[in-house]
Amino acid sequence: MAEIICGARPAREINAEIRRAIAAGDREIIVQDPGARHNLGVAILEPVRIRFVGSVGYYCAGLIDGPRVEIDQSAGWGLAESMMSGEVIVRGSAGNGAAAAIRGGTVVIHGDAAARLGVSMKGGTVLVAGRCGYMAGFMGQKGRLVVCGDAGDAFADSMYETVCYVGGRIEGLGTDAVIERPSADEAAWLDSTLAQYLPGARRRGEDFQKVLAGRKLWNFDKREWKVWQEAL
Amino acid sequence: MCGIVGFFVKDGDGQAETGRTILDMLRALGCRGPDSAGVALFGAPNDGRFVVRVKLGDGGDLKSRAWQVSAQLESFGGTSHFSTIGAYARFLADGQTDLRRLTEFVESLDRDFEVVSIGHCLEIVKQTGSPENLENTYCISQLKGTHGLGHTRLSTESRVDLSHSQPFWSHGFPDLAIVHNGHITNYHQLRRRYEQRGVRFYTENDSEVVAIYLAQQLCAGSSLQEALERMLRDLDGSYSCLVATERQLGFVKDPFALKPLVMTETADFVAVATEEIAIRAALPGVYSVREAQVREVRVWQR
């Protein structure tokens, strides 16, 4: 195990030390006092465990492929952006654009997520114990987005094949978003996934609303003017 | 891109090291705006008198200008405790002073003069350059107070000088200061409307209209909470704004959540900033921080 003390050092030095520890064979790295610095733990491609003892700033754990990254407090904008695989666990809240454009892996937020959660995600799973802000799921192409609390306005706007589940109230649906009941299989998946990652959420899978694309926006023929008009 | 910060002590006698806290927060956000830095600090009231801060100019012979203000104020009457520091003259004015008349009087003495703040508790200090420059000239870290605002500016659309720096005071309305990060896209429309009503604009900075808008709302009897909620309806664009009055600190986040703003509240204080790094740098301890939600308005009162 390696322990890194951030002190007054810039993010570049801290990231270099994380990489040196991985290259030396350490599989567990603890980063003390990150002080909400930006760009920590980016582009890590090894199946290591990195724990940030404190808050992190923008773009933490972006572009990762394989590690488990834990953040004891909150995370700034762009958490885990474009991650390929692995796990990112935030014990506090996350800022705008968490899990944007992820291709795979799991992002877990124990607090609230701000605006634009999981926009343009192309795979993976996002789990939020609290609520999410404005325009979550916008243009989501694949993957699953689960919000145990309330969802903000313009939820699931202009999505493709991302599937969302909301345990609380939805302030407003985005363009082309429709609500369904989750199937028995989906409810079971929610139960087991929440039991694994957010046991404190105390939500039953069957109580969630499922939100997905109505496919009127992206599955239209330009000659079908009326369908296009209604979708908007 | 700018950096804004706010700090509010819930209790106490106004002797908290608010200047030190605001400065440390600003230093952490210095990279968000190297063009200018400024603070609005709310200290203990001066026995009902107003504190007046006057910008003497952006350069030149500031000493002789200060002497000019001091001499002319004697004829105006009701002022005392005149002093100068850096680019500013500072003096006290009796509680019964007609603030509009005083402002017009001072600003008529020289076209470079501008009354930067008036309040029972409020003092605004700003200048071009980094927070470090501000500290070197004005010793911000030594100032005590109950609450305050800070700003580091990256100029995008208007001039870089003292007047265009933030915080902004709404001329004529004592103890009201704002800092703003973003763009008010209907600024020209609002400005034209206000100018038709005789309101004077001192800068080309769109943030100035926020101070004017809020002052007009408060003058019309709105609470700060109501004024900030109306702002979401009347001001277009992407913005995070912090506002402070004699006893309040508030914020508003725009309808599209395009500008960052994070906050924390403990039993002792409230801290709000563009980035969490500012809060962590200035305020050690265990507390949680979260991003403000879209259209969120909060006001704290002493």
C-alpha cells in the first residue's frame, strides 16, 4: 500500500506519484488531503484501488479503465468523465456533469448529483442515493442511470437507449422521454444493485419509475412531419 | 470565467477574521481570473454613520486628488475621519446625509472620481491584478467583519480597470454589494430600460446591472429572497451571483446551471464559492460541500 500526502503540491506531481506507485506494484493507494484539487487520478488504466481522503475538484477519475476510485467527501465537475471500466465511489455529493460520456463501469454517488448527470453516456451504470439536478441523462446512448431521490427538470432529454430509473419525484421530463413501470427483471436488478452499492438507500426496485426514450425524436422519417412535430 | 466567493459568520460581534478568510478563498481561485480582484466586507456599524469609499483614479497624482476631496468635503458638511489608502479616499458621513447628493457632489469634483461604496457596514476594495496585489496594497487579511464577498475577474467583454472590477455596489442603495460569474445576455435591453428611467451606469460590465436590478427590487419592498427569485425571471443568461446586505448573504444560480457554485453550511458559518478548492483552502475542518442546483436561491440572515 502506498500513502501520498498532497500537502502544497500541484495536481501534476500528485498524479505522477500515483503512477510511480502503480508502476512499483502497489495495488492500494491512499491520497491524503486532496483539498478539492482538480484533475486527480485521471487516465489510470490498472485495476488498482485509489482512495482520496477528502474532497476532489474537477475531472477526478476521468478517462480511467479498470481502477476502483473512492472519494471520501465530494467531487467537482466532470467526475469520471469518459471512463471505460472500473468503479468510482463518492461518499458525498458530485458537481455538474458527473459520469458524462462514460463507456462502462459503475459510478456511485452517496449524496446528490448536480446538473447534467450522465449526459451522453454510452454504457455503464450510474447510481445516485440522493437527487439529481437539471437535464440528467441528456442524449444518453446506452447504459443505466439510477436516481433514488428526486430528479430535476428536463430529465432524460433527447435520449437514445440509456434507461433511467427514478425512486422519487420527477420535476419534469425532457423531450421524448416517457415513463414506464420497470419489469420484474429490472426490479430485481435494481434490488440487487442497490443492495450491493447503496444498501442505505432503502428503495425497492418495483417502486422506481422507469424512464426511456419514446423514440419519436430519433426514430422518425423526415417526411413524417406530424410525428416530428409532436415529439418536440 | 471568474471566481466568486462569499463568507458569512452566523454569530459573533463582527470581529471574525473575515478579511483573512475571503482573501484565502480568493487566492485559491486566482487562476480563474487574473485581471482584477476585489472584496466587499461588512464590519461593525459606525454609530449610525455611513462609511464612504471613493475611487480617486486609476493613476496620476492621487495625493493631490485626495487633498481636493478632503478640502471640498468641508464645504459639503457632515463628514469626518477622512483618510486615503492606495487609490481610495475613505471618510464617514452623518447618518442623515442625502446619499444621492453626496455621491453627485463627490463625483462632480473630478471625472475620475467614483463613489465605490457607501454603507453603515459595507466597504468595497478592488483593483486590477491578483488577490496578492490587493493584499499588498490594502492589507485585506487584517480586516474584521461579519460577512463578505470576493471576486477574481477574467475580463471577457469590458475594460480592465478599477471601476470595471467587482464587487459592484448599487449606487444610492447603502450596504448592497454583488459579485457575479457569467453573462447577462439581456444586459443591453435592461440597461436601455434603466437609462430611460434616469439610472446612471458607470461601466460597460454586465454585472453592474445585477446590482442595479436588485437595488430597484429592494427599494420597491421585495425581500432579498423575492428579489433573487424574480431575477431568474427577468435576467437571461448563465450566471451565478452572490449578494450581501447589512445582515444577509444570498445566492442565485441560473436557469440552466451553466456556471459553477458550491456551498457549505455549518453551525458557525456559511461559505459559498465557484470551486470547492476555495472553501477547503480557507476553512479547515470536517463539513460537506455541495453544488447549488439549477434555479436555486438561498438567503442567510443574521
